Amino acid sequence: MAQRAGNPAAVPAMVPAPRPAGLCAALLAGAEAHPQRVVLRDAGDRAAWCGRPAITWTYAAAAEIVGRLARGFGAWRLPPGSRIGLWFSGGAEAALAHCAVEAAGHLPCPMPAAWDAAALSAAVEAADLAAVLTEGRRGARRPAEELTVAALRHFGLRYLAAFGPGVPDGVISLDALALERGGAEPAASRGLVTFAGGAPDRPVHRAAEALAEAVAAHLDPVPLAGGERLLTLLPPHDLRGLVTGLGAALAAGATLESLIPFDAAALRAALARPVPTRLVVPAPFEAALDGLVLPWTVRALDLVHRAPAARAAAPPAGPDRGAGPRRLDVVVHGEDAVLTRPR
């Protein structure tokens, strides 16, 4: 029987299409919603550390560079879903590379910067990496040069690429790729691969939806407001760094500012900027922070523990410190789960 006009049952419910999961999808959504908002900023003396000046990236500019890099990766003609290592100390380049690998339809595999040549070689073998992206300089180290030596032992490692100065022969310049005009239609995220316990022989695949759920659960107790700054001291090479850092910032439409490597003077300078801030630090830093008077702009403090971790007591409020920022204990269970609870 035909439905009469005006019958609500005749009108199908409009269900919004689900938002694609993945860090690149969140970046592109932010670029569409608030293109001129800052998404990535590096704190500290980046020029001394890696030979590159600190650059402030808006959502729109970051999305454009990610598209250019993804287009360049597409020219490598790797099979869809290839695993690409990200061997960075941290910072904006690591975030852009992660999103670009996703957009190209491949699996980003962030790796700890502290690994030596033996660990790097073991990860290439265990995770079956087809390419590795890195940086030319990292303090006294030259990761791109170290990578060329490791590649001699792995026939399946087809492409090496690096940001910054000091890129040796045989390594593709990511800066040059970022300067090429054009973009690529972003592919759906295939997730990512991290390494359990930082062990190069223990790669762990996580679906994009699972990472998004972990980020949402982390932000649920105390949400991060769009336009706020997330200032982190954690590198983005594992679940704890990605959930509390880049993942949280992009999900909320906030700014991610990274201070890697840590420098006390640079932290004081970063905190002095009058920006509403959520500070993310390893839990052992808590005692040192208790000796500081954090500015009123620090509204929340994420103290990141590795499980097992004892529940810490809230420090007494001093007469000149006040209640201080709201503290959250973030307990990370390897590459399996992140549990966040207000103190």
C-alpha cells in the first residue's frame, strides 16, 4: 500500500555518512573547517638540532604539503598498503610524513629515533618495510646516511627519503617532493604499525578505527577544545605518543606543539606564550613540574605512565600556586590500550 503524502514513515531518516578514520582524514577535515588555524608548531632550537628552522603550519598549508608528498609517494608505484617506516625524532615533519603515507594508501610505521643500525635493520625485516622516511640530521647523528648502510642488507627496501640538509646520494629529498605542485586524492587509511615495547622484531598493526577510538576515549574525561594548544614532550613513535599528541590534536581541531628533544629553557619559553594549553609529559616529570609555578594558561596536565603504574596522589596546593591545572593520569598498556582518568 502506498504511503500518504506527509506521513513521516514515508520519509527515510537522514543518517550522516560516517567520518573517515585516520589522522590524514582528520587533518583534511580541519583544513576545510578552519584552514587558517595553526595545526603544527615546533618549539625549541630546531636549527641547532636538525639544521631546519622551526615552521608554523596552518591546517590549510599542512594539508597542501601532505597532498604533494602523497602524490610523490604515488609515483613510487608501491603496491597499495605497503609499509613505510617513519624514522624521525618528532616534530612537524614526522606528522606531515605520517599523514602523507596514509593519504598515499600505505601503512605508516613510526619507529623510535633512538634505534641504532641493528635495530633499524631488524625492524625493516620484521615489518617488511618497502620504504623508510627520515631526516638528514638529528643532533650529532646522520639518520639518512645510516639508512643507506642498512638498506644494503635488505633487497625489499626499495625507497629511502629524508627531510632537511645532509641528504646523501641515493636518498630522495622530501623537501623537493613538497615543492612540487599538485596533489593526490587521499586514500582511506589502512591503519598503522607500531612496535611493542619499542622492540624492532615486534611490529603491531592497528586499524584506523581502533586508533580513532583510543583517541576519543582519551579525550572523553577532559575534552580538548578546538583552537587550544596541545604542548607535548612525547615523540610520536608509539601508541602513547600518537594518542596523546597528534591524534588528540587533530581530532579536536587543536594545535600540536612539540618540544623534542626536551630543553628546560625552551619549555619555559613555550609555556610563557599566552595560549590555552594542555601539557603532555612523561609521569617522571611530575616532581620537577611541582617545583614550578605553571602559568594560568595551562588548563590540563596529562601525566603519561607506562603500565603497571601506581596511582599518584595530587600534590598539595601551595599558597602561591593555587589549585593548578587539572591533572590526568594516562596509563599506557604497551601498544594495546590507553586509559585516561582525571586525578
